[in-house]
Amino acid sequence: MSQALEAVLRRFHQIGDLPDDQLDKLASSISSQTADPGACLMEIGCTEPGLLFLIDGKLELQAEDGDRRYVHHTDIAARGPVARLRPSRYRVIARTQVSYLLIDQLT
């Protein structure tokens, strides 16, 4: 596993404490993705089981009732998966260029 990807994965609460062999297996099965400002990464009601982890940038989480919350990659909230409940209660929109991981399962 590359040092850069290892450092990124170790940043996240649910991933960072995995044993090295599980972390290596996970790292070999994922790749980071990018999205431009305005791109919708997840819709309200999404039932797909993947977990979205923000590596870099800023996301807007829009609730069905109009409430808005912002998550920047340096925030404590970004150390775990973004909008993890299913069905999703938020529409997740990139507000800056973002890089992220979409992980189907952790072990």
C-alpha cells in the first residue's frame, strides 16, 4: 500500500484502527474519486450501502426540510463517513473541488 493512501485511510475513525492486513486489502479494492463544485454525490433517500469519506474539499449536506450543513475535510465530522444513514437523509453536494472515497464495506 502506498504511504499516501495509508495516511489518508488512517485519518478516518472507522478505518484507521484496522489491522494492517485488513487495511492493505481495503486499500487494494478502492481508489479516490474527484468531483467538481456543484456535483451531487448522494441524493436524499439513497439506499446504496456505500460509505462516503471526504479526503479533501468542502461538502454541503442538504436535508429534506431545507436545513443545510457544511463539512470541510479538516472538520472533526470529516473523520467519519459523511451522511452514513440509509436511506440517506441528505443530498450531498460538492461546494469545492473534492476528493473522496466511496467504500462498500469496511471488513
